[in-house]
Amino acid sequence: MNQNLMIISGNVNRDLALAIAQHTDVPVGKCHVSRFPDTEVNVQLDESVRDSRVFIVQSSCPPVDEHVMEAFAIADACRRAGTSFITWIAPYFGYARSDKRKGRRTALMGRLVADFAEHAGVDHVIAVDLHSPQVEGFFHVPVENLTAVRVIADALKRDMDPGSVIVSPDTGGLKLASAYASRLGCPVAVLHKERSNGGETVVKRLVGDVRGKACVIIDDMISTGGTIVHAIDALLEAGAQEQFIVAATHPVFTPEARKNLHHSSIRQIIVTDSIPVTHHHWPSVYVVSLAPIIAESIRSNGGSG
């Protein structure tokens, strides 16, 4: 590949950055990201990036604001050092959930992050399975929204039972679940939820036949795991087999997730390395790498968008 390409990693996805480098033969640049005693971020590029096309690999996972600011600081350092083109590879773009205002006095954080990224010098964004694809419209620079369907589906083929049903835990995820069902040759079911008087959502209806069948619950992210637990309860009530595989692109895994996902009916949880997962803390989790699909994007456009 072009020798003027370089990968620079923030503190989140160093292993993923190294894996992408192996798939592309693009070197990982030397960059030191540290914090001052008051937690201000400090970025030092330890080699020249002048006239290079740089790929910054950094997810906006918890603590979200800290990691987003790291990405912006690296971009700013590269821009000031004479980089010719900057691509922000955000395997997990956290503020994609903030795609619209829910009231007249609320912030539109997805748009704000897009503005900050462009002001920092980002010329191109590569994300994976954006929670709200319309966030692409917040950017003036090209945004490439990749999908992990292929790599997760390949893992599912090895582990899922014959005759399994792909299940979307809500109507918003039906398109993603349908993509898995099409690739795996499986039927699809979807759960319809409504908001109760207490402000919580409850499953009101199941569309699809799951009686006596193994189910694979598909989502784009797992945060608290509450949605997954509610889906399992509804599927068991509908007569599904008492064993489930859960698959999601982004393992956000807030502290509540560990308790919620410690469910006797969950056989396996398949996620990607968009956010690092410590395996010995999550023995039921199987991680597949996004490196191959991100490497394909780098090879196909060379960072030009």
C-alpha cells in the first residue's frame, strides 16, 4: 500500500489498531497520549506525519467524553504537524444515539461531536453499525458506515443450532436482524415494545414463530443488558427453547450489564472488538475482530472517503 499512510491509535483500541495494521501493512505511528494531574489530555506525536494520510483509531466508549477528546486532540496534533488527510476510525461512535432533540431545551450531541471533529481537522469518518445512520447527515465530510454482519454471522454459523430464529428485540433493530437472517438463511422474529405508565418499556407483542426453537437475539449494542433480558423473558413465554445466543456489534457493557447478562438461558454472547472486553471477566463472551472489514475500507479508498 501507499507508504504515506499511517495508523495512529488512541488509548482505547490499541490491539485493534495493531490488527488493522497487520491486515493492511500500514504502520502504526508512534504517539503518546497522557493526562496531566488535572486530567487534561496531552498528545505527543513521536514521529513525522507530514504529508501522510493518517487513520486515527479511537472509539467513544466509556468514559465517553474522555475518549472523544483524545480523538480530537490527536487529530489536532496531526493537522498542526502537516498531515495531508485525516480519517477518524470510530469503531463505536457513542453519540449516534443523540440523532434528534427530544425537547426544545436539549442538546443535539451527535451534531456537536460532528462539528468538533471537523474543527479538529477530521476529513473522513469510518464507523461501524451506527445506532442511528442519520447521524451521517451531521457531518459535512464523508462518513462510511460499515457493518459487522459478515464477521458476526460467520461466528454464528459455527455455534447456532439448525432451525434457529433470528430475533430483533425491538422494531428499530428489525433491519439489522433481517440482514443477519438473510445471510444465515434463517427466519426472523421481532418484539414490539410499548412504554408503560412507569416510564419503562414492556414487550407487548411478538411477530414470528419461536415455539420450540432456538433463538439468536441480535442488536447493534449491549449497554445495560436490560433489553436482552426483557426479550428473553418474552421469548420464553412464547415457548422458545431455554437457550439463547446473543450477538451485538458493540459491547458497551455498563456495570449493570454483568448482573443482567448473568442469565441461565444465555449460552453465548458474541460481540466485536469495537470496545475492548476483558475475557476473564466475561467467560460467556466470544469476541470477533473488526480488523478485516476496516482494513478493506482502508484498502478500497486509501482514506480519501
